[in-house]
Amino acid sequence: MERDAQYEYIKGILTGARTRHRLERMGDLSKERGLEIANEQLHEKYIALMCEFAPKDVYPYLLQHSSYRLDYCLDLCQSRQITDATAYLLERYVACVAASSGMAGS
């Protein structure tokens, strides 16, 4: 499947209101059963494709979702020079490191 077709397909899955509700419910069920990985991989694939085909949409998407690996998406956004998304992810990364440091010092 061509990358632009993949982008449109995954976009349709993740952005439809009815589908988004179903995915959130599936996410809740999958967390209960330890299957969160598939949801994370789908979001990451979509973010990677979005970086390529719709970079201006990456930052708003990241604000609304959290089912992705921070380091993976940070690398993507930095390599594509998507500055608003990179800044947001760096802020989150620093907050995570600070929280980890605070926990280690306890």
C-alpha cells in the first residue's frame, strides 16, 4: 500500500468521531488485558505518516493523544523539523525526567 494511502486509511480510522469513541473503548479494554501495544503502534504509524503528509497537524494531534512513545515521536518531529511538536515533546520529556529524578531522590 502506498504511504499516502496508508495515511488516509489510518486517518479515517483514528479521526472519525464514532470510531474514536470505539477506539477509546477498545483502548480501555486492551489496557485491562495488557494489549495496549497495538493501539500505540497505530498511533505512532499515523504520527510518522502525518509528519510526512500533514506536518502542521502533528502538534494538535499530540496535544489530544498520549498513546505513543515520547522518545520515538520526538525523534520523528526533530528529524522533520516540526518545531511546535518538537517543543511540546521536549517539554513533556523534561517533565518526565524531572519527575523521575524527584522520585529517585525520595
